[in-house]
Amino acid sequence: MPDRLSTYRRKRDVHRTPEPVPPEGPLPRGDEDTFVIQEHHARRLHWDFRLERGGVLVSWALPKGVPDDPARNHLAVHTEDHPLEYAQFAGDIPAGEYGGGQVSIWDRGRYTVEKWTDDEVKVVLSGVRVQGRYVLFRTRGDDWMIHRMDPPVDPTAEPIPELVRPMLATAGSLADLADDDRWAFEMKWDGIRAVTYVDRGTVRVLSRNDRDVTATYPELRGLAEALGATRAVLDGEVIAVDETGRPSFGHLQQRMHVVRPPRALLDRVPVSYLLFDLVWLDGRPLLDLAWQERRALLAELGLEGPRWQVPPVFAGDGPAALRSSRVLALEGVLAKRVDAPYEPGRRARSWVKVKHERMQEVVIGGWKPGGGRRTGGIGSLLLGVPDESGRLLYAGHVGTGFTHKMLDDLAARLRRLSRKTPPFGDEVPRPHARDAHWVTPRLVGEVVFAEWTRDGRLRHPSWRGLRPDKLPGDVRRES
């Protein structure tokens, strides 16, 4: 008889791996009714599905785990037979060894066989997490599929949503908030919004304007490892910190426009993901739950990792939260009604942002040539803010806050958007319109400013940077 464990032994160094490596010899015989599913955090997260048969564990690697719905089959890659002792194995396989990474037992139990051929295996599983009839069938070579033959485990479960638009906050002050005990306060982070979809080994990150930025922020892919079999849609803020350890929008700008950042940039400007909401969990939409319930479920996930965390909350003490944000040199605070549901894509009054500085998102409608060191380039940008009807109204110009790199980048972008007529729905004052270069209003940026003038202009604005995560239609005047 051929040695069914020869491939298994050849791939492992008995002196380096803690895995069971039995010597050659007759195979033990069991009851041929044991199954085990092991969660394997190797180079890529997957689940190893093993059935006891013929003195070995016949094995498949499942990149997305065991399906719980007959409507969705999962890939199953046939791997080498494993020894029966492996059904009890959990531990760390050293880096550099075959299958290096952490192994844990995700489920185990008994099974019965309905059919077993070289190309098809039908079994009934009786485990703690998994019960029911399953079939594995070969599609090509070592590639198989696993299909659940019974009805869905949870008929009420909903598939992970394709898109959940982030809930937005209105601008306000602490004076606008009555009954402090009905509000919780989070720090307002100086970054960009990101909704992250984690589905058993896969991670997809969307910006506020529904742009896929997964490749831009590869640090977030580790959430798949952190959540394992848990499937979730998370809401939070991507930030980068400066030399002092404080969130810096200027530092983040270096990452925002790079689709696939090189390793040197990842090392120089790493990002972190600060999680503050959970809107879908394991087949259950959470939108209608109160904020405090969603926050409790988020905390239970235990997401404290090298590049993600759930920041603390101040309960019912807005002044203390605002003082803390000033000490930490943050933008301000975000007040949230503890009983409020999640309203996707809506700017709701149950979320109120309170800032130390006044900030305003703006749409670039043109630029004026510079002088002195800026001769031949951009001297200032002509800005607009849409009104309620969507008409772009002139809001003034900004000529400070730029770095040379910002100006070069803006010049290249605006050159491609050149047009002959002003895009504003109202008249631009003659001194500002003179020598202006008009552009199609597609780029959104952000400025800090002192106040609004009576004629709707920004007083003393200073440029903060482009906001590629936002569309012109998202921009509204901050009260």
C-alpha cells in the first residue's frame, strides 16, 4: 500500500514544526466519523476542512469557510492527507515553514457518509457550529467546490451589502445640545471617512464618495485576519500621524492620491483606522439599532490591532470632551445621540460636529496666476460652495496654506479641467475674475477660515488640501 502521509511528511521538518509528524508505518484505524475545521492564519486566512477516512484526515482548504447558504458555493482546494492526530492540533507553525501561521480549532464533531467517490463526497455534519448535509465536488484538478444541500442555516440572514453610504454629521456647538445625558462624545479625527466590508478573508474599503480605496490603504487588509469568520461592515476614519503622534491631514495627503503605495511610502507614512460604528454583522443589518447598542457590539469584536482600534467615548460630558480634544490638538468632537439609528448617506441632527477651527469644504472653479516665486504657476484658487439647488456660488479665493508640491499637483490636475467660461452661478467680482483661468468644477478641497462675510465670502481662508473622498455634490456650507 502506498504511504498516504508521504507528501505530508515531505513538506514538514519534524525538528521545527509543532505539528504531529508520525513515523512511517501502518496507519491507525478510527471510527471514520470524525471531522474538524481549523481556522488557519497563514499567508492568507483560510479554513481547513478535514474528514477522517482510511486512517488519515482527507483535507480541503476553504478560502471562505463552510457555506451557510445553498445559494452560494465556496471554493475547496484539495490538499495532502493529514494524520489523524492533526484533528487535535492547535498552535503556531513557525514562519518560513510550510503553512506557517496560527492554527485554531474552529469546529469539530461527527459525520456520516452518503456518497464518496474520487470526484464527489456527500456527508452529513454534526458539529457545534456546523450541522447539515454538504457535498464537495471536483471541478478541475485539485479545485473542488463545497455546497450546502440543506436550507440556509439562518433563513433571515441577509447577504453582506454592496454599499452602505456613511451617515454624516451637521455642524453645531455644545450650546445646541440639550440633555447631555442623551449624547455621547467622540474625538473628531483629522482624516478621511472609510466604510470597510470584511467577508471571511476579504476586505473592501470604500471612501465617502463610493470609491474603492482598498489598494490605497493595504494596512486595513489585516482586518480579515482579526475578524476571522466574523463578517462585518465597519465605519471609521483613516488617519496618518505626524512626528508628534497627532493626526495630520497634511501627512495623509501623501497617501490619498497613491493607488498602490510603494513600500517606502508605507513605511514613511503609515495609516491607522479608527473605528466608531458597526452597521452590519453576520447577516444582520444594524441600521435601526440605537447608537449605544451598535457601539457595544463593535466593542465586543475586540478590534485592537497594529493599524486599527476603537477609540474611547466621553459619555454625557461635552465640555470635558471638547477640552480633551483641544489638549490633544484635535479638530474638535463629534456628539452622537445615544438612542439614534444609523441613517446611511444622510446629514442628520443626531450627529453634531463641534470644531475648534472653522473648516469648509469647497469646490475649485478656477485659479489666478501667481507672482514672485509663483510666477508661471498658481497664485490663488477661486472657490465655490453649492447652494441648496446645487448652483455653485462664488465663495472667495485662497492663496495661502500651499506647499510647492501641492501647487505642482494642482496645476497638473486643473490643466486637464480647463474651460472658457466661469462655472459659478453668480457673478465673480471683477478684480478676482480678471486674468482668471476657469476650470470644470470637479475637484473638492478644504480650507480653514475665520468667518463668513455678509456677502457670502470666506474671510482669511487657508488651504488644507484636496478631498478626493468627496464629490462636488457633497459640499454644503457649514453653518
